[in-house]
Amino acid sequence: MLSLKDVEDAAAIVMAAMLPTAQYAWPLLAGRTGCEVWVKHENHTPTGAFKVRGGLVFMDRLKHERPGLKGVISATRGNHGQSIALAAARAGTAATIVVPHGNSVEKNAAMRAFGAELVEAGHDFDAAKETAMHLADERGLAMVPSFHRDLVRGVATYALELFRGAPALDTVYVPIGLGSGICGTIAVRDALGLATKVVGVVSTEAAAYALSFAAGKVVATNSANTMADGMAVRVPDPEALEIILKGADRIVQVSDAEVGAAMRAYYEDTHQLTEGAGAASLAALLQERERMKGRRVGLILSGGNIDRPLYLKVLGERPL
């Protein structure tokens, strides 16, 4: 696990590229949920998502350890790829990003805009990751995983900002992709000696981490077909799962319909644009509103990168 100094050192690296993001208590969300709700606005980073923090810290170490590096490669559904593309450009290193076919058009465009070469391969994230590993060997590139201590150390800086900037929180809901966000939140909670419960959130259509949490071991699924692409993972990371098993209170599963309702709620109550994974924490709180009534809750709004046609479709759907 990470020490407080580990995270504070990472914060110095991150803050050289961006300002801290805000955490606000929104009164309309409080009325909707029956809680005092503090939202951590990771949709306000230079890439529109929390992942940029981890990319900056990972690439900072890599550029010092391997100054003659030819380039880096990674697989993504979008936000991790944007973080690596931006951080690689700042480090003067070429980045190749592998995405599955049918990936978000606008996330793909953003990665290219940050200077990455984009490769489309496979039907989902896990298939794209296999291609990235093959290309890393073929081209002599450094493979950037989607879960790594440096990535966790970087994204943990948002939890440090939240816990220091908001009043004492009873519970924080965190969406789970491969797990860097929730693991960073657990690490900072523990380093600060807080009693805050950390609750993971996954899609019912990509439930691998929930199944693994229940079983106490890695349980893969055959598909991860959810509009919340930031949570569309079939195979949990064993290291991440170990941290989650020790430090998370529970994992909540939310449907695409619940995520859509949370996206509309964010727009109505805060006028924030959210992607599916970004709204998942609110979806989980709405599902558990009776359990959480009267408490002070933190929500990680992990990103706002969603294609316009999908967002318009979600906004136009009938309420649950």
C-alpha cells in the first residue's frame, strides 16, 4: 500500500501539469438522495477524467529510468489512453494506444489530438490489451499496464484532495474499471487514518469485480457489454482485487438504466456532463438511498468523456 508521502510526492508531479479539481456539495443532489453529497469533479482535468493523474506519475518515473526509450504502448477504452498520450507528449516520448473496434469516436479523436498513434484491434478492452502486448514486443515499446503502483499513486491524489477538502465523509462511492481509482482511495483513507467506508461500483453487464469480491478470488466474465465503457472489464487485476478485498466495504452493481438515470440527474441537479462510469457512483447511491439517508457521502465523478449521440440519447430517455 501507499504511504502519505508516496501520494504527496505524486501530487507534486500532478500539480505541475494541472490544478486540483473541485469538490462541491450540491443541494439538489442532497434533496434527491437524502444525503449531504460531496462530488469530486474529476471531469474537470485536462483530459476530462481522473486517469491523467496516474499517467503523469507513471511517465515521470519512466522518463528518468529509461531516457532513451523508443516509445510506450497501452490498451484502453479511452481515458487511460488519453492520460498516457498527454503524459508521453510532456515527457517527449511517442505513444501508441490500442483500442477495440467500435470504441468511442470522440475519445479516439482526443487521444490522437494528444499526439498518440491509434491502433484499433479486438472486440473489447481485454482483446485490445493482448494486441498491445504483442505490438510492444514487435516494436520494442514499453508496455504501460492499466493497473500499476505508479498509476494508483497518481490517481490517489484525487482522494487526498477530497479527504482534505471535504468534511469527514461516512462513505465514498468509487467506480471500478481495473481498480486504480478505488485502490488509491483506499490507500489514502488508510494513510490518513480515516473511518470512511469505501464502496466500489460496477456495471451489472461487467460484474467481474463484484463476482470476484464475493468469491474472494479472481472471477472473469465472458463479456463486458455496457455503455459505461470505463467499467467494461472482463478480467480483474489480481493485485487490485487483493487491495479491494482488504479495504472496500462492499461492491454495488448498477444497470445501464440506473447509470442513465444518474447521468440525467447530474445534468439536472448540477449541469455537469458525465460519462457512464462517471455517473455510476451516483447511480449506486440512488440505489442505496434508504440505507444512506442522512449521511455525508462522497461521489467520484470520474470523467465526462462521452460521445454526443450517446449522451443525447441518454438525456432523451424516460426516467426510471
